[in-house]
Amino acid sequence: MHDRPLSASEKPPAPGTWRRVVRLFMPHRPAICFVVLLVVAYSALNAAVPLLTQLVFDRALFGAGGPDLPLLALIAGLAAATACAVGVVDLGQTWVSARVAQQVVHALRVELFGRLQRMSLAFFAATRGGEIQSRLASDTAQIEHAVKDTLPSTLSGVIGFVAAAGAMVALSPLLAGAALILAPIVVWVASRSGRALKNLSEVSQRSRAQLSSIVAERLCLGAVILARVHGRSADEATRFAAESQRLIRLGVRSGLVAQGVLSAGHVFFVLTPYLVFVAAGLSDGITPGTLVAFTVLQARLYQPLWQLLHISTEFRSAQGAFERVFDYLDMEPEPGPDPRPDPALGPGALAVREATFRYAAGEQDRPALDGVNLTLPAGSTTLVVGPSGSGKTTLGHLLAGLHAPTEGSVRIDGAKIGRPSPGQVCIATQESFLFQGSIADNLRYAAPDATADDLVRACRLTRIHERIMALPDGYDSLVGERGALLSGGERQRIALARALLADASVLVLDEATSALDPMTELEVVEAILAERAGRTTVMITHRFGVFESFDTVVALDEGRVAEHGDRLDLLGDRHGWYARMVRAQTGAA
């Protein structure tokens, strides 16, 4: 199992790619069979038109007794009817193909999005956002084009080629042989160029992903501010231009390889008619009508063959896109939360037993947590404190089920947890993420059925209601990209209100008030604890000296529990870690 997708040079070839593509279409077999029938009818009708041309020349215009006007009118009527039938059949084939294509790509896109949502946090920490967006947007768009246009065109091209070749053989096997003698050479050139096109497509997609990453990472508000503060705007523009220039070079190379295939086809198309004329001159019994019909059939042959040459280049690009998407679909996700949490939630008793956690498997450095043992009774209020790097946030993530312990276990009400448990545990973090939308939309993300009064109550508790009402649109005010239209403290208080609306048995606050001034922070925390009286609350913080409403303190140091006990008892030990840190923060003697 691996979280990081392998590069093209690392991963083995995927001979089963097209088998997997075929399986995507299996639920749509009736519609695909209908498309095949329509394409066969379309090709047969197109192949019939040159045969009518032969009748015009050999019977209606230059037959015995001079021009036969009634027969000519009849053939013209048949040609008109055939043309109308071709249009209707082509329209029907396009409609059915488009429906099938959209359904297949929709299912693939939804499956990919769902799989990505279930990947571990380590995957998102190690993978650039632009790479993920490229797989989900650019690659699926390329697949959509391949399924919607390329596959139906392939069917049409193959069947059209076979129909035209069959009609040629029916008219004259000798002339048909002359017309097709160069076709194997063109096919060989196309197959030789295919591998190069596929490799170039993979490299181009990686370059596009890199370009997307630069845009997503360097054009967000924080990155633009950082670039301007340090005078690096020109460097960022240069970096973007260099990657864009690389993409240009790859595009030129891809175009040259693709054009090489088309140039070989062009030679075939130019030479073949003269080979047919030479064969006609060396044989007996070739009527003018047969030669004219054959010439028309050659056009019917060239069109699907030229179409197939174009498609061969697109197929290689589509194969690379399919492989990149399948690469993500093959990654093993973390088990997701129960979509229907038990409504009979427990009281929220937490137990951590010999919990050890490493962020990377096989990591040789000190683990983030090492053999942690804790018991937090239901309804308790606990402060988790410690210096930077002591493992506080990691412990919060384990309690919330965002990580599973590398060793040991975390239990809530006796049940082992290693994944998020909506309704049981909620966590509010220091990075208060807000979606683009209104304040009310962000609040209701935790409780879709919350009423306006519920929103107001939660926001009054976090001391943000008055500020919201001062905005022009109140709770309907937009927050901007990632909450950029609000201050850091405002974002944190809205995120805290959202966490309260979740009404979970256990609430973990991981530096969730770090952007507030000390007085506001104290007011907000006291209000939250009063609201959640009788339910478990765990607060991780650096600024703990003024909090007196917590009954338990857990002090971490280098991933281990340095102290754990009643807050007043720990304060009574003047030489203890917690008591010394409180004196340092408050200046008390």
C-alpha cells in the first residue's frame, strides 16, 4: 500500500488499462450495442452512395438507348432518401453516445472524488494540491473527450473503413488491392509513434499539474502577501513562465510526433489514386462507372482511415489519462466514518492506552507520541499543555480519530476508534477553515438543520454575534476565499460556533482560540465550558495560565505524559512542570 502515486518512471506498465476501461462501459451494454448498430447503418448507407453513382454512369447516363431520365430521377430520389437517413442515423448515434459518455465519466469522476476524500491526512500533506486537481479536472476532462468523441469516432472509422473496403472488393478485387497496398505501412508508422505520444502525454500532464500547483499555491492571498513582503513577485512570475515554456516545448514535440503519423497518411492518400489508375489501365473490363464509383469509394475509405490516424494520437493521450486516474483509484484509502452514526451516543469517556504515533512508517526519529496512557472521564474538562513539539496537536488528532495510533489504542466509551466519529467527537483547530460562501452556510456545515436561532445562540456564546450583525448582510455576509474577508479572531470564533452546533459528546479545541486576545479568549472558553457542562471538553493551548475552570491537566513533553492529574493538585507542587509554567505565564510568585 502506498499513499503517494508513482511517477511514470517508477510504475510498471499497465497492460490491463483498456480492460478496465471496457469494464466501465459494461453497465451500458444495451446502449453501446445500439450505437454499434447505428454506426453500421451509417457506414452501410454511406457505402451505398458510390454504388448509386455507378448506376448513374453505366445505366442512367451512358447505358443503351441514351440517357434514361426516369431512372436518373429514381436514383436521385434514392440518393436524397439515403442522405436523409444518414443524417437521422448520425444524429441518433451522437445523442446515445453523448449520454453514455457523460454517464461513464460522471461515475468515474464521482468515484475518484469519493476515493480522494477518504485518503489519509498524510496523503494530502505529501501531495501538491495542483496534482490532485489535475487528476480530478484535467485528466477526467481528457477522458470525457475520449469517451464522448474518440470512442464513437473509432467505431465509425473502423466500420466505415470495413464497409468502404468491402464495397471496393465487390466492385473490383484488383483495384481494391491496389488501393489498400500501402495501408499496412501507415498502420505500422502509427503504432510506432503511439508509445512516444503516450510518454509525451504523461510528461505534459505532470507539467500541467505543476503549473496548476503554482497557480493554486502562489496566487492565494497569503502567498501573494509573502511574495510582496519579501520582494519575490518577479521570481514567482519567472518560475511560472519557465514551467509554461516547458509545457510549450512538450506541446511542440507532441504535435511533431502526431503530424508524422498524419504525414504518412497524406502520402498514402496522394499515391493511392494513381496506383488505382495504373491497375485499371493494366486490366480489362473496368467500365467508366466502376472507376468513378471506385474513386468515390476511395474518398469514403480515406475519411475513416484519416479519422483513425487522428484518433490513434488521441487514444495514446487518453490511455495516459486513464492510467493516472486508475493510479489514484488503486490507492488504499482510510476507512471512512459511519455515514449513520448511532443516535444513542455515549457520555464521552476517553481512554488512551499505550498510544504511540509516527507520521511516517519506519521513521527512525523520536515518535510524535510515545506510550501515552490517559483516562479522561465522561463530562470532564481537560487542559492539554506542553512546549512546542511535545505532541499536543498529535494527541488531539488521535482523540478526534483523524489518525489511528501506530501502536496502542484510543477508545471512547469503551469502543476503539481510529477514524472520525461524527456526533461523538468534534475538533476545532487553530487553522479555522471557512468555505467560500456566507457565514450561515459555514455554520450550518456542522448542522444542516440548524435554525436561525440556533446560529445566533452559538455565535453569542463565542462572542461573534454582534460583529456579524454589524456586517451589511448579517449572517448572509460572504466570508471570501478561506474567510479572507474576516480577521483571524473572527474566523476562529465562527469556527468555534460551528463546532458547538455539532453538539458532539467530546469537543477537542486545538489552539482554537489562539487568535483571540486574552480577555476575549477567557470569556469564550468559560462560555463554552458552561454550555457544555456534563460533556467532555479537551482544550490544547499554550496560554493556560489564566484558565481555572478545567478540572484536569495533561502536560506533555517530548511525546510523553510528564504530568497528569487534578489542576489544583498540580498547582500545589511548586516544583512541578505545570506549576512552574503557570508562574512563568502569570508572573505569580
